[in-house]
Amino acid sequence: YFSRNPVNADVVAGSNVTLECEVSNEADITYYWQLNGVRLVNTTRRYQRGSHLHITRADRILDFGEFTCIAMNVSNGFSLTSVAASLNILWLGEPVLVQLQSPDSPHKIAAGNDVTLRCSVDGSGEVHIEWYRNADRLTKSDTVSFGKKRLHLKNVSPKDNGVYRCVARNEAGSRNSADNFSLAVAENGSALIQVQPRNQLVRKGDSAQFDCVYQNANITEWYFKGKTDPISKNSTRITVFANGSLLIHNVRASDEGFYSCVGIPVDANQEPQTYTSELNIAYLDELTGSSFEPPLPDSRTRIVPEKAEFELTCLPVAGNPPVRVWWLDPRGHTVTDSGPVRVDESRLIIEAARAVDDSGNYTCVAENMAGTRMASFKLVVSTPPNIVSDPLSMSVEEGAIASLGCQFHAMAHPVTMVLWRKNGKLISEDGSRIKMNRSNGTLVISEIELDDHGNYSCLVNTTGFKPVHSKPATVLVKERLKFSPRPVNKKLELGSSARVYCKAQGALPPVIKWFKEGQQGEQKFEIPDNVKDINGTLHFSNVTAEDKGRYMCVATNSQGIINATIDIDVIVTPKFRVYPQNPTEAYEGYPVMIHCIAEGDPKPTVKWDRNSNFSGFDRSRFHVLENGTLLVQEVHMADSGKYGCTAGNSGGFKREEVTLIVRSPEGYHPSEDQEGDSSMMTKTFTITLSIAGSYMMLVVGLMIWCRHKRKRRKQAYLNANGAEVTKAENGEAGGEHTELKEATASQQLRDGGGDGADTAQSHSSSQSRRSNKSSSYDRLAFPRQDLQNMVLLGRGVFGEVFLARAKGLHDGEDKEKETVVMVKSLQNTQEDSALQEFKRELDMFHKLQHQHVARLLGMCREADPHYMILEYSDWGDLKQFLLATRGGGKDGNSSRASGAGSKSPRPPQLSVTQIIQLASQVSLGMEHLSNQRFVHCDLAARNCLIASNLTVKVSLSALSRDTYSKEYCKYHNEVIPLRWMPYEAVYEDDYSTKSDVYSFACLVWEMFYQGELPFSKMSDDAVLAALKKHELQWKPHKAAPQSLQSLLVSCWSDSPRDRPTFSQLSITIGEISIDSAI
């Protein structure tokens, strides 16, 4: 069905417009358009762009009628016809003329008569007319009136004389009259125009002359743009002749405008006569790439395949006077309107392009009085390519350079480009290792890797023709001998048991041995007696100081020998020999020592901090002794707090904390430099500082706690999704003391891996262990490359949701079999709420196994973004199905609405029995969901799937960002399905099974009303207000059985306690369903 139907549109003639058309499932669908039942052929002006129809210049004649979009399934021949749409093209004709309507001849005009003028213009809609005499706009008066496009002048006299013009306006724009009317009424003693001034159009820099001759005029004067002072007769550029003519030399832009010729009669009692004319400078705009239709690319090159038809329109540029356009061929000859290369008005047409005769530079020429403008483009007629020599198979050693050639015969780059495929998939250049010469077809792979093994074929792509493929060439990559990974330096704890691994791999499994280098000058390569070398793994049973030294790992096979040397250091992590006493009490004014003595190898360094601040000490009173003890020479009350002692060396850190409590003895007085003005002021100051410090510590503590909580929540998601935990090897330093904060035993995951036998195949890469929960998700791992994207459904809170074809999804099935699935991608990893929601949905659909709940089929977590693969149905979501069952086109989204141009019947409306059966299925699925202690939170028709056998499954596509954004509302910075939520969920953030029951009743309401938006006539704010006041009134559909209506009303109860459970719903609706079937 159609997810987008073309709609009626208003467009100004000459402007562009697009008619949209799209179906819900575009698999095997092809589109075409019809106008008045006739299939449209693409032209430069009107063409199909994807599934939409784009018109660059709307034409009121060529685009008149009804447009329909036809979507045809090429696999079965079935087609759908969209709703018909038409264009209301707004236009305003030209030229605009002022005509004398009454009397029928200018000679019959006499003083005292009535005169009627008409503004002759055609256009769409209502055309408004404005009238002007000379440069002044006319308004209604006793002698002046207007009627439609007419101007009525009553009892005309010489004072009405002048040049009358009109301006026509409508939605398409405005136009000035090109031919005006001059009224000349004679009267005794008045000046009478004999030669009227005419509008002048000249080139910039030329001269313009206005002639004006009056009879009975004593003086003739000229005025410019209504200025009060007449034009001077003695200007160097302007001359006023004795006969009244005006001559302007070297015309420039500032000279454009209206010029008024005023005749002052001999009889001073008569009115002066004024006639106005206009001076315009001719102009012609430049031709650019956008002056062509379709626009030319920056390269000004167009490629057309041999024997194909080619069209290009040169649009007339703006200019005055009107512009004439023609074409020149590559030989400089004017293209005529006949022959294989011809023009139709300004459109260049080449019927069957010829590679030799028709290639070359074509020029569009635009010309008027202002000059000539030219713009050229290069036409290349391409010929089909063919491959002369296929690439050759080769065997290359890992790390070497592989070069594949492909000899072909075709036109030069960029008309022809050479691409390469590996195992059927296009190869992209990575900028450094893989490079393709698109001109000669050479593929060069530097530092070739094992993953580069495969079948390679070249693809020669000449514009206008189908690509030509070569035969595949096999590239074999021989694995070189290498460490995997290379061993690194180690620090071992004295007296511990430890293992040091050395793993290598090659074309054949290598033999791995360890050697220890002797002391300086000794040629000794033996490992100590307490160390065993088992298949490349050093086992230290009891690390001693003598185990320190340089160790060499040697790997050999038939390919050669490699070695790697590491340093093993024996250390002792810090340990406290004397712990600080906690708490430690001291008296104000007296010294105190807080002991903290640590030992280790190398000798640890001791650092002290106060309230987690290493610089918060008064160096004149606080001293750290050589053994690590903190000495306070004179204790102050402000010294109270938490002190930390951290001992660290290259093996790690150890930390202890102690609380110092300071008490005040009687008779104590601080030293003179510490005294204030009085003891009372000191106590007041101390108390104030203590309160302020406590408040600041509380704020900082809360901030740290909040940050830690967010970090734990994010880490919980990562752990739950199989994030590998890095394990410290036995005996290695840094295990539990790497960080300053303490760690619980459960956090210290250590590698208790097997003995050296586990490394017998040491050339294989080791796998990290996962938690039990992660292992259950590992079974759902699905290779990303086996997913083929089909169509984007929309976007949700944590990323895009799209349909894809999954190959070989189920065990035991044919590996080539494809299943249509819904994929939800995790792209928003910045917000904790998005991560939590993604994890919640994973857990929910993974644990729920029910015939009426969509299943979690797989996951892709090997790279970002993570994918959640869910079950999908052949008919898609329930919302779109309900919209498709509508009649009369209530909703614009319904592609099956009956109407003009619709050839395919819409799906029949669901019967009451079918709706009850669907509701029963949803209630059973939700019963299972609630029994597993899950809450759906967004139950609606848009989040349910329906199949062709009328079975329904609860899902959760949640397309809240675009597709169904109108069904969601932003409230308190969260996007919520407001119209499906009860009071407690919106205003108390209390989501429960009972809130899902409320949403379930809304879903049943949707099914009865064929997908209508609940409370569609109310805004979101109005729904919020009504919900807050408990005034939102739900009404079941009248067609629903009375027992079902009562059940729905109970589901919409304000109190969650009054709503039924899903178990009660499934039983009750099941009984209704049985009764309905009977």
C-alpha cells in the first residue's frame, strides 16, 4: 500500500514542483507516472526522480490534468494506482495593454464626455488592477471610478489629460502595461499635445531622445522622477531643444525612470499639461551552468551512450528587451529545427548520438539589444567497453605487495572507470594499503594480509553502458611466521606463581622455546630450574629474585626462525608494616604523629593527602618523615578530617585512611601568629568555616556519587552485552592495587587458565572468557555481513530502525535462504537512558518466548553500531494495516483508499469477530510478558505486527523520531506516547502492568477506529491538561459487544487498582471471541 500519495499543489508557472509517491514495501517494486491516463516520458523539464515526479518548470497547458502514480511488482505483475492529484498552476499573461473601450475612437473624445479604459490581461484566479496617470496612482473620486479591469472617467476635461497605464497583480506576480493610452482633451486656450513622448529603451552609454510638442504652449519643461525643479537646459549631458525635445547623452543607470513633459499654456488660467514617458536601459544576464535544464555539472561535460537520445534545454536568461536564444554545433554552425541534430525552440535534441559526428562542444547563444552571451558544454558520446585480458591468479606471502592488472579497451577516464570486486563485493580504497588506478585498471595491495585472500575480478564501467566483468583471479596469501601477539615485558610478584606466554603462528605450526640470557659477558642460555617451558609458556612455580633477567622466545618452522626478547622483573608490591591508628586523637596545640610505614621492592614512596587533597597542608607544621610517618608539630582544630596514606612503587599502590579527631584542652592559647582579635571571634570564624566546609564536601560528594552511579549504569550495560573483562595474569603486579580505590574480590577477575597444554596450538588467537549472561547472548551472535538492508522504517530513541534480509538465520536452514527481519541499531550511546532502554528491550525479547510476542533472532556486536535483530511479519505493523483498510481516504497515509484512479481494491475492513480475535492474541502475548515481570511501556498498533494469516505479535519498533512522531509528545525532556498513557505514568512516572492494561484498551480502540489517532482534534497540551484533571473521556466503539465495552471502560479506570489484569483480560476476551464466532 502507498505510504505516500501525490497531493494537489499550487505552483507558479515556471517554478518547480515535486509530486511524491512511495509504497510501504519497495521490494521488487517499479514506479511510473501517468497524466490523464497516458504514461509519461521523461524530458528535461519533467522527469521521474526515484519514485517521485519532478517538474522543473510548471506549464499550465502541458501539465493540465490528473497525475497518478503506479507501483508495479515486477515479480507478479500486480500493480497499485495512487490517488489522483492535479496542479493548480498560477499564471499571469503578457503583454498587458491599455485599451480605449468607450468611445470607440480617440477622435470622438471631447470635453464633457465620459471615457472608459480597459486593462487587457489574462491570468489565474482574481487579477487585481492598479491604475496610474503619468506616475501618479489614481484613487476613486467623483469623476474617477473602477470596475473589474476598467477605468471610468466622467466629464473629462484638459485636467484629465496624460498617459494612462495599468499594473496587473495576482498570486503569480505583477506586470506593467506595455502599451499605454494617452488622453488628449482639447479646450479653448489650453495647451494641446501634438507629439507625445514615447518610452525609450537604449543601451548603457548610448543617447536617448524624447520628443514632445504642444500647441498653444508658452513654455515646455521637463521633470525627472517627480522632482519640483525642471531639468536644466545647460547640462553637459542633457539638452532641451527649443522645439521641446529632450536629449540625454551617455545614458547611465541613474538616468532610468519617468520623465514628464509639461506644457504651460499661453492662457495663465488654463491647467498645465503633463505627459510622462519612461527611460530603461537594456540588459542581458550571463549564462551559467544553472541556465541549462538539467543544470550542467562543474566540469561542463555531458556523457551520452552511443545511439541514445540526448536533450538539453537552454533557458532564456533575464533581459530587456526579450532575449533570443539559439544553438551552435561543434563546427560553429547554427543548429536548425530539422535533422538528427536539431532544436525545438531552445531545446537541443540529438536523436541517435554518433561517437564521431556528434561529439564536441555545443554553444548556447543568448542575444538582445544589450549584447550577446554564450555558454558551452562538451558532449562526449561513449562507446561500449570490452575486456582484452583477465587478471591472473597469484600466490603472495603475507606482508608482500600484490599487483593485479586488467587490460581493457574503452574510452579514457573519467568516461570509463575501473573498479574491483573481492568475492563479489566492491573494494574501496583505504588511502594507504589498497590503491586502485581507475584509468589503467591496476589494483595494488601493499602489505597484504591473510584477510586479503579471495577471488578478485575487475569491473570496467563506461558511462551509459552496463559494467563489464572480468573472470575472477584467485589471490592466495601464504601466512608468514610471526608472533601473535609479540611477548612483552613482565613484572612478577616475589613468591607467587605466574605464567608468561609466547604465541606464534605461520603457514605451519611453529615450535616455540624459551631461553634466558646469562649475566653480562656470559654465553648462557638456560632457564632456571624452578621455571618450566611447556609448549611456549613459562611456568614460574615460586618466583625468586634470581628469576629476574632477559628472556628470549624463539619460534621455528620450515619458513624460518624468529625471536623476541623481554625483560622480566621481580618486584614486591607495597605492604604496610605499620598501619596508621584509626581513628587518631590529638589535642589542640600539641604535636601528633600518624604512623604509616610500608615496605616493598623497589622501596615504595609514601604520599599523604588530607580530605583527598595532596596540597592541603601547612608546610610549616606538617612534615613527612623518612619512614613515611606524618608529623604535625602543632595541631589546630581545623586539622580535623580524613587523612590518606598511599604507598606506591612500580608494582602498584596500597592505601590506608585514618580519621584525625582534634580535641581542645583547657588553658590552651594558640601561638601569637595564629591568634585573632579575640577568642570569641576565633571560635565564630572556626564554626563558620566548618559549616561552609561541610556543605562544600556534601555538594562535592553528591556530584561524585551521581557521576559514579551513571558510570556504573553504563558499565552494567556493557557488561551485560558481553564486554570482555580484562584479567590479570597470576603473579603479575598491579592486579588488585593498580588503582587507589579499594576493589572487592568479585571485581578482581583473574586468569586461572589451564597449563601449558592449552597453548599447544599457540598460533591460534586466544578468546576472552565471558559471563554466563553474556554467553547466552553469544549464542545469538549473527554476522553483520549476512544482513542486507532493505528500507529504513524510521528512527527511535536510540537509533535507526530498518528492514533487512538475513541470510541463513535459523539452524538447519539452507544457507542461502533469506528472512525479512527488523533491525534496531544502537547509535545514541551518549545518553544513559538510551543505553538502558536498549538493554531493557534486549533482555525482554530475549527472555520472552511466546507465539504472540516478537522474538529476538540475533545480535551484531562485533562493531558499532550494535544491532538488535527482531522478528518481522509479511504485512508489517498493525497501524499501517488499519490505515489501509479505510474507505474514502480519511487518512492521507492510506494507500488503499478508494478514489479516482484507484484500480486495486483496498483490504476489507476488519469484522468485529476478527478484531476480538486480534485483541485476544495481544492479551495472551501481554499476559506472558507481564508474568515474566516485564512492562512494555509503549503498547499501541504501531508497535504490533500483523501477518497475512491474521495473527498478531507484540513488538516494539518505537519510531518516535519521524515516522510516528505525531503519536508522541515531548514532556519533561522525554518523548512519551501521551495518548496511550494513564495519569500515573505521565505525572508520577509510575509504569506498571496496569499502565500496559490502559494502553491495551487504547490499542483495541485503534482497531475499531481503523488506526485513527486518539483525541485527534485535541492538541498535546489539551490532552495533558484533560489527563491531569481526570477529564479525558474514552468512549468504546458502538460496534463492540457490550461485554467488551464494559471491559474497556474498566481498563481506562483512573485508579490502577480498578483495572483488570492481563490474565483476566485474556480469559474474558477469549469468551467474547467464542461467542462472536458462534
